[in-house]
Amino acid sequence: MTYYFAAVERAYTAGLRGTYLFLNVPPEDRSPNDINNPTRAAAAAASIQGYNAALVASVANFSA
């Protein structure tokens, strides 16, 4: 996430202004590939929740 928002900051500093769109990760742990494997689904859910939480925090700290 640090590198992601460093790139966003560089773009902003370089003059890229306007609306920013940050995409989170959908609940892939509920996909057909993972639904029959509870261990894999739990690991995927934890990773996705961690990424999405870090994204929300980084967006909140970003001041455009």
C-alpha cells in the first residue's frame, strides 16, 4: 500500500488533479473455487479484509 500511495502522491504532485477512484477487492472468498475449501476461504477472507482495511486507511490519509 505504501508504494501504491507513493505513486498516487507523485501523480498529484505532478499535476494530476481531479477525482480519484480507489478500488477495493470484492469478497473472492465466496467464489465457487473457495466455497468448498473452508481453510482457503478463511485465508482469502483475511487477506482481502486486510487489504481493504489498509486501502480505507490510506484513502483517509490521502489529502488531494
